Amino acid sequence: MIRHRKIKSFLGMLFFGLLPLVLQMGNVPLLYAQETLEESTVSETEETPSRFELDEIVVTASAMEEPINTVPRNITVVTREDIEQAPSKNIVDLLSREAGINMRSLFGSDKQAVIDMRGMGATAASDVIVMVDGIRMNSSDMSGVDFSTIPLEMIERIEIVRGAGSVIYGSGAVGGVINIVTRKGTPYRETRLYAAYGSYDTKDARAGMSGSVKDLGFHLTAGYYDSEGYRDNSDLMKKDVTGVFDYFLTDVITLNLSGAFHKDEYGLPGPVGKQDADSSKDRTKTDFPKDDGETTDKRISGGFDIDTDHWGSLKLDGGYRWRNNQYIVGYSPLLSKSDQTDEIEEKSNTMTLIYEKGYSLFERAHTFQLGMDRFFTDYVRKEKPGGPRQNSQMTSLGIFTNNHWSLSEKAGFQWGYRVNQVDGKFRTDDRVSFGGVQRWVNGDTDHPDWRNTAYDVGLTYRLLSGLTIYTNYATHFRVPNVDELAEAEPGLKPQEGTQVEAGGRMQIGSNLEAAITLFSIAIEDEIYFSEINRNYDKKTVRNGIETDLKWYPKLSLFIWGNYSYTDATFEGDDATVPLVPSHKGSLGVEWEVVHGLTLSATGTYVGSRYDGNDVDNDRYEKLDAYQVFDTKVTYGKNGLKVFAGVNNILDELYETSSFSESYYPMPGRNFYAGAEMRF
């Protein structure tokens, strides 16, 4: 049970949010839309470029639909057009172009890759939340998100919210939240066929169909990908099928249902030493030619949205996911594959219920929101036959409120509060022989439980037409995951922290948009993954700056760039958090040479980083800085599009991860070409 004092605290905050709503009931006409603050900061004209973000409507930051210019957060929206024009071939490469986002990959693909935001370092997989249509994709262990289960074909847009988000999303929303919105049905019927071939004998085929039948909208996709990979034994084969359905039951009630199936097989080449990593020939080899794995991932989600003019809106989303991962690490020819296979099976379900009501008070438009969410996971890891079995069940229950008040024509104020309870069961079983028969003997069961609260406050102010500034203060938390609990010091506890952020967004004329954000994150008891997992004794501090620029010199030419600086340190000494670059920047250009013919180019620079196991910054050699350039040319006409591209044009030798000077080389120069047809 949640402690009474925290219930009282939450009820007090809830009353504070409900008070203005109660005052207006029956006295002031309802205004559901946030009329004043949602007015465009720049008049919309036909010449205004389509990919400027100030007037983009987002839902991730507060679970409310609101324009970016009214949200006191640093937000980036990646549109479908961005996805189609980018040289990126998977979602990890696509996200790594954005400000403040650092990608780490073990094998040069989206399998077992990690997205880091605001310098979380080695534990980024647990400190950055990834959602697909509101369903959490993070696994309950250290593996985080399996990005290979999220094909680009299914994505309509991606909303990136940097920084703390624990009020809305609970545990783990520390470095940021990435919400992937899938493609929905269209009023017209459309079929898409895609095929590409590239280096490493890479074959990529996709098909999609969208449309509607009366009140039912649908979007279906299927994909097949097969590649031998850059390194020996780095092959990846995956199959995906997804379906999204929306049924408009009445003018105010919408039902939705979606499902996804993913199957893959992959090699595990492991790391190489420093000398091999520096050799263009030897970096592709492996000492583990038979290590491999396979994953099956199934998920289904559904819900409803009731949206009335007078009584507000009620939205329910629920989902179920089943994941099975079998793998061999340290293959021996003396044993059968079944006798050396580890297995992870995870079953999880989630439910979120949100009530939202817009209202008017003192001739200003406001929004009140009350929500609750529940997340349950059942996790079992079986190590090689004869090895231990880890059993874990964790249930998270949260109640939160979020409010947006319009203070004036230029100023808006947001605040929110969450009470969160996590209850767990953790047990390690051993396999023991009784009379020659192997049987499981259950170990002692631990019952960890944690109670956390989070709150945030933020202010936006429109200084000029096209110029908005903002600031926010937020708290956040993360509970230990099952891997961290498996080998932990007694009393391992959740990490908690604070964030201060300030920034501004500006649109100059109709062809230039810029944004800048300064942030400071302080974390107490940060969870450290090692042989014996523990909480850091020292506070960790991350200070930084993020900048973004979009420029249309003319309508046929789009130039964008971003730069981020992150100073991630342990308080009281000069040690830097491992795997966090101080400097990162990207620059891109898209040029429509003639109608239908577009040339895209992207360059990314990532600064040097300390080895993942070098907490004191004095044991291992640093990872070198690197710069990678990609390009793509596309020609489209009458529903047919052909394209070709080159990634890592300069054939840079680089790595994004190393642990104890064991390196994971990234691919060299590689090519691809293909075609897409729509009809």
C-alpha cells in the first residue's frame, strides 16, 4: 500500500489542480482548446516550410495534445518525410542524428543497440524510455529496447522529449522519452512495395497497405531483412508483421487495436582487442564464430478514446507483450547446442487510463488531467542446463495529475505530480541432482518494494512573435531492474534526482528556425552495474547545452544542424561518466536538384569517451572521436521512387562501445540501392 502521507500529498496536489476546474463549473462556458497559447506564433503561409516545429502538435511531454511552443521542454519531432529522405537505414541511425542523442552499437546494426540521451552512459538502456503508441518497449533487464523490432516502415512520426519525464512515465524517464507513433489508416487505399540490396549481401524487402472501409481505418506492414553483416558472424535475419486498426464507433468514441510479430536470428561476434580494432582488415574477424541467438517478440495493444465537448475526454490504452530470447555465448563443439543455450522469457502487460478536461476560468483556457498506469512483468532467465534460474515479477502502479494553465496571452504554466509504488518478487533457483535426476530447488524469495514521488513545474513565455522561452524544474527516479537485483549489494535502492532546464525557440521569417536549451541533472544513489551492483556513493551531475537549427535558403534546399555539449561527472572529483562524449554535432542538407530528384547528405561528429569500465578515468585508453558522413540520392515520379546511398563515405574506423579495452567495431564504407512503388 502507498504510504498515507504520500496519498495525502497527492490528494493535496490533486485538489490544487481541481480547484479552478470546480470554480468554473456552471459559471463560465467551456473552452476545450487552449485558444490563446495554441495560436500559431508565426502566421502560416504557403511559403512556410513543412518541417518547422514550433506549431507541431505533440503528446509525449505531458500526454496532452499541445503545440511545441507551449511545452516547457526541449522537443524534436521526426516526421515521415524526415524518415524517407534520411540516409539512415534503421531507427537507431535515424535517432543518432539528433541533438543530445548518442548511439552505441555492439555489432553495427539495430540489434542490441542503445540510445543514450543527456549523458546517461552505461545504464542508458534503463534511463531512457521508448514507447510505441503509448506502450513501453523497455525490457525489465539491462537489454533495454530491442530496436530491431521497430521497422521504419511502420513509423509515422517520432517525438523526442529530452530530460525528466517521471510524472507521466514513471520509473526510468531520466535522460528522456522517445514516443514512436505508428502509421494509421488513410481515407484512400494505398499499397507500398519496397526492395533494396546493399553491401554485406544485405536484402531488405517491405510491403505495406493502408486504407479504410467505412468507419474502419487500417495500416498493415510486413518486412524481411537479411544481412551477413560487416564482421564475421555478425549476420542478422529478421521478419516483421504489424497491423494497426482504428474504428470510429461514433462521433465521440474511437476504438483502436494493433499487433506486431517479430522473429530474428543473429550472430554474436563479440569484441576485438585494440590492435585489431585499429586494423581495417583484422577488425572484421571474430573469436566467437559459433555464438548466436534468436528472438521471438509478440505484442498486442488496444483501447478506446471517448472525446466529448462538455465532459472532457477519457482514454484507455492497454497492451500485452511476450518476448523469448535464446542465445549461446562461449560455444563449445564438445556440447550440443541445446546443452549450452541460455534463455530469457518475459511476459508483460500495461494499462494506462487518462481523463482530460479543458475549461475556461478568468477568460483564460486551461487543461486538467488525471491518470493512472499499471505495468506488470514476469521475467525468467534460464542459464545453461545445470545453471541457475532467475525468476522476477515486478508490478508498478502510478497515479498522476498534470495541469496546463494559461496565465496570459503570452504566458503558460504547467505542473504535475505522481505517486508511484513498485512491488517485486525475486528468486534464484538452482538445479540439483537427486538420485541422478535433475530438479529445480527454489531459493529464498526477496520482496523489494519502493515508493517514489515525482513532480515538475514549467513556464513558457512568448517574448515576440516567433520567439518563445521556457524553463522547468523536475524530479525523476529509477528503480533497479532484474539484472541489477540479481547480483546486488544488500539494500540496493532506487536512484532519485532533479533537473533544471531553460531554453528558447525562435522562427525568423519563414525560412529559419533555431532552438537552444541549457540543462543540469543531479542524481543521488545512481545505480551502477558491475560484478556487484550498487548505488554510487557520490552524486552524479550532468550539465549541458543543446542547440538546433533548420534553414531553408530556398524551398528546394533544406539545411539543418545541431550541436550538444555534455559535462557528465561524479561530484567532488574530476572523473567523467564513462561512454559519454563531451561534444557531439550533426549537419545535414537536402537539395531538390530538379523536380523529383533529391540529394541528401549527413555528417555526424562524436567526441572521445572513456571506456565503459573506467569509472576513475585512469585504467583504460579512451575511445577515439569519430566523424561519419552518409549520402543518399532519390528520384521519384508517378508513384515510383528509386534511390541509392553510401554510408560512412570516408571509411572511418571507429567504435561506439568498449569495455576494458575490448572494442566493438562499426561498419566501414557500405553501399545500397533500391526502389519503392506506391499505387
